[in-house]
Amino acid sequence: MESVNPVSDYLVIRNELISYNKKLDDKKEIIVLTKSDTVSPEHHKEVTKLLSQKTKNKVFVVSILDNEYLKTFSDALVKLLK
């Protein structure tokens, strides 16, 4: 969440994963933004929207300090894994 350009960072990580193993490109992915407590709610809404649009994936925001975010992520993860 503290990144200056989270979309660029996402693309770098994504490319590194694909370089490591091309089969990873075919896998369903979960994007989790951590440390949401370090930025404003407006900022993580903006970053979430940008990443969702760019990746066409669901983006989760979590903070170890916020039980609501952790519960939302946990519930969504359980649904995805069923």
C-alpha cells in the first residue's frame, strides 16, 4: 500500500513469477494489499480500483490491525477455495 506506483510493482512481480515458471501465468490469482493501516481509506480505494481495472481480478485490502478487513479477506478466501 505504500508504493508510489502499485500497478507497476504488480507488473514487475507478475513478470518475475512468469519468468520463474510460465505455468504460473495460467493460474488464478488473488491480489492482497497489506499494511492498509499506513495509508488513508481514500488511497487504498484508489489503488484497489486501479489494480482491479488493470488485472481484472478481485483485490483484497488487509491490515493486521483491522479485524474487519481480515474477516472480509478470510471469508472471501474460504469461498474461493471451496
